[in-house]
Amino acid sequence: APLPGRGPLGGGRETRYLATVAIAIAVAMAGALLLFLARRRRPAAAPVPPLAPLAPAAPAPIDDETARLARTIAELDAEFERRASPTPEERAAYDARRMELKHALARALDARRQHV
């Protein structure tokens, strides 16, 4: 018969400790079983034959104007990034020039698309 105040299992701290260990072992075993079953259900992958090397694609013709504009934008960005702390006026001038160049590049790309 259980002792009064000790619960139906008859132990206090020891019973909780053993129950915790038993639950931890059960969870670990269930996890191991799930891993085993998950690996077992995967079908073996068929070997994939190596791919033949692709022939290099011919580079798309680049319009001199679009290339020049893209290069100018990149140079403008690099120059601006080199500045340690640009003034608000320098930032405004950079933003305005970059916007002009981007619009010109967009117009050049649109013109090229219409001619293709």
C-alpha cells in the first residue's frame, strides 16, 4: 500500500526522476525508429548518367551605346562609393546624373529591342 502523501507509486522525487529518464529513453527510441523507417522507405536513387558538355552559347551582340551607358553608370557608382561622406549636394548631383544615365540606357535598350 502506498504511503500517505506519496502518491500511488509510493515515491516522491525518485519516482519523478525515474519517470523522466524513462520518458527520455522512450522519446529517443521513438526518434531512432522514425529515422530508421524514413531511411528505409526511400527508394534507391538510380544512377544518373553524366551530362554531355553544352556548346558555349554565342554571346549576344551588345550595342556600343548600351555598353557605354552601363559602363558609365558603373563608373559613376564606383566613384560615388569611394567618397567617405558625401555632402547632400554631391548626393543630389549623383542621383540626378544616375537617373539621366538610367533613362538613356532604358531608351537605348528599347530601341535595340524594336530593331531585333
